[in-house]
Amino acid sequence: MANEDIEFDVIVIGAGINGAGIARDAAIRGLSVLLVDKGDIGGGTSSWSTRLIHGGLRYLEHGELALVRESLREREALLKVAPHLVRPLRLLLPVYKNARRGLWTIRAGMLAYDALSLNKSLPKHRMLSRAQTLREVPALEPEGLLGAAVYSDAQVEFAERLVLENVLSAVEHGATVTTYARVDKLMVKNQKVCGIEFTNDRGGETRFARGTIVINAAGPWVDRVLKSDSGNSPRLIGGTKGSHIVVGPFAGAADTAIYVEAETDGRPFFIIPWDNKYLIGTTDIRYEGDLDQVRIESDEIDYLLHETNRVMPSAKLTREQILFAYSGVRPLPFTTDADEQRITRRHFIRPHPKRDNLFSIVGGKLTTYRSLAEQAVDAVFMKLGKNSPECKTDRDLLPGAATPDFDAFDRDFKQRSTLSAATNDHLLRIYGTRAALIARVIHEDQSLAEVIDDETGAIAAEVLFVFKHEMAKTLSDCMFRRTMVGFNSTCGLNAVDAAAATAQKYLGWSDERVRCEIAEHQNEVLRFQAR
């Protein structure tokens, strides 16, 4: 817990992917770090993305070659440092007559995409004829189809775990992490921010922490944090809302991700195999509402269903087939540009002219979080007047990848395990090499091998493990952002009682806490309902 008698080199506000990456890099380079968040690790915007690690093919349209090059370089780095979480994804981009982007435009874009990703490990694109495209995905609408491009990017199936492992690594290198800590005030002395005042939302007490440099990485909440200072900062964030729906396997569904231009507004959208389901999105709408209550709207559901059924007519998806939906706000730079699609996806590290030791992070995305963090920590060392050690986060493996050969670890774990194949797959996909730590928990108590969710194969030992070793504070932390059971077809409602019973037995929860934790999880699930 933060202590006002300790002064940190850096206080990072916001434990999303950017804040987590900054905290990790700063701690690895030897700085003392405090990371705080008003909620759980990875509980904000990082949870609401399309879960892609990609070069940003459509950014080429807007001439953002540097962003595409950076994204493709970072995609390669993440494939290496987090192979258990970031995996290659094959995408098919069909091209239709009268679309905004014709076959030659797509071909040129693909050539540029390949050229900007030198030394990549993923295969180059291929162009397909109309007949080849229909053989690849027979369920595609054939009328007006000209052909397609097939190319590779990457998917981070559980972005929440990517955020968490950055935080775990930061802690391994000495960082202090405090969650459910709402920053109420930036403390100012002699025109400099000297720390923060924050409230522990689970205990109610007010605490203080002193820091030489403060980095505001609160995502869409950046401006809210700045309002606590009398420095009158101009508005920095002009976020747009992105919504997704999740459905089970449907008629004609392909193993390949589909990336296609929407007929309604010309915006590209995805139909992606994800977690044995399909993730469909996203929208891009200006949002000025409550950042803590962002939910999908009826017209967004209609849009995503209509466009999916248009491209794959045999799907015939209806609202009744939607398992759940989610929405979030992208922390994009504030602009008066009326076209949401034209707002840059680049990130900015904004110093504050009236508070020269305060930086705010504007923009950023999952793919480029590591390079953003490197740039931010470089800026910290420059402000501190210290020589910066080399950044190693493009080579240092994340905790769940801590092995010279992850494929060999995978095979060995399965050979030694007495658990079911489904549970083994689940543990390796979620925890990587940390699955071996869960196996030790089971070795000490075989009853913890009990399956708490037949759909995912999750077991009771995970509940004990994530509370003891992964900083989970609530049952929803456990379900949505640690075990990932919260993303099964019932949003974890079928497993919440068993998980709570495990916590009661092994962590000493009272009957009252069990009731409250289950109720809180049920309340969080409401946000995932498709209206």
C-alpha cells in the first residue's frame, strides 16, 4: 500500500495496458514506481477492444505510415515476448463491386503492408480470385464478389491477461500496485505536482502518495484526473465508442477471421473466431456520456447484425443468438473533426506547461503499448536528469512466457498433467508457464482439481491462485480478468457459486461476503447484456 512517507520516482495513474506497460518498463529500468487504478487491473478500455495485435491496415488510407510501421514492429515483439497470449491470426478481406475500396486499392495496400513489416515471422499476403475466395469461405455473399486478400496479423484473445502480466512483471521488479484507489486530487507544491490523494473504494479511507513524476495514463478518464488540479488543462480526450457483440458458432461461420467493408457507412468491421465463439465489431461513434456506464445501444446491435448477415447470408443472426455484448471508449485525442474514422490512432505523451513533472497519455492501443511505454519512460529519465538504462521490454519475456521454448513447455505440461485435456488447454491459454504454479496448488490439495465450469474446464485451484498470487480483490476480478470464465456463454453465471464457495472454504470468506460478491458479479454482468 502506498505510504506518504515514501516518495516514488514515478506515480502512474491507470492500470490499463498503457499504465501497466509504463510501470513495467520503469520498474525494470530501476525506478521506484507506484501504479494506482480506480478499479481493477485491465478493468477499463483494455477490456473492451477487438482484441487484435495488428499493424492497422486501414491507417494506410490516412497516410499514417509511421504508425503502421511501428505497429507491425510491435506485433513482432509481442509474438515473441507473450507467445501464450498473442498468437497469429489469419484474416480474409473480401472485395465487392461498388465498394469504396476496390481490388487494386486492396492489392496496393497489401503490398505496402508487407513492405512495412520487414523481417516479419508471419506469411505475406495472397490475393484470391472470386472462385478461390468462395472455396475459402463458401458462406460469403457471392453477388458482386470480385475476390479477396488473405493476410496475417495477431490476436490477443484475453487482453486482460496481457495487462495483468505487465503488472505482475512490474511487481517482480519492485513496483507497488494499489487497485480500487480513486485519485481525488493531484497534490501541488511550488507549481509542481508532488503526489496524489486517493480514496480506497473498498475500505473508504483516504491516502496520500508522493512522487517526483506523475504520469496520467487513465485512458478516457484522463481529463477527469486533470480536473482535480487547478492548472486548468485544456481538454485532451475526445473518445469514440466502440461496441461488439459475441455469438456462438453459426451457419457458415469460418475458421478464418473476416475483415470487410460495411455497406452502411464504409467502415471496415471484423467477424473473428474468438474463445470458441465469434466476436463481431466494432462501431465508431462520438461519446460524451458516463464513462463508467458505456453500453451497446439498439442501433449498434442492428448495425452489426445487418452487416454480418449481409456478408454471410446463411448466418441469419438474430438478437436472440447474442450471448453478450460489450462497449468501451477509445481515449483518442480531442478534435473537432466530424469524421470519427479520421481521428488519428497515434499516441501522444503530453507534458503540462504549468506542471512540468506531469505527463498525460493521449491515445494509444494494445498493439503499441510497449513502444509507448518505452517513450514515456525515456521522457521520465530525461525529466529526472538521469541516464536511462537500456529498455529491454521488446526482449524480456512476460511472466507466463518464462521458458526458452514455450511449445516444449506446453507438451511437457500436458504429458505430466492428470487433468482433462480441456482443463490443460484452458490453463495454458490463460496462464502460460504459470500453469505450473497452479499444478503445485493442486498437488497440495487434490480437491482443488474440481472443475467449476464445464464450458472452459476452469478448476477451483485457479480461484485460490488468483486471489493469492494475481492481486484479485473481488469475485468479478477473478471471473472477468483472471480466470476469464466470465467470458463463457453465461458470463460466468453458471460458475459463480462454485467460485464463491471455493473462496469461502480456502480464503475464509463469510456468508455475507459470499452473498455480496455474487451480487456484485451479477450486477457487472448486466453491462454485458445486449439491449
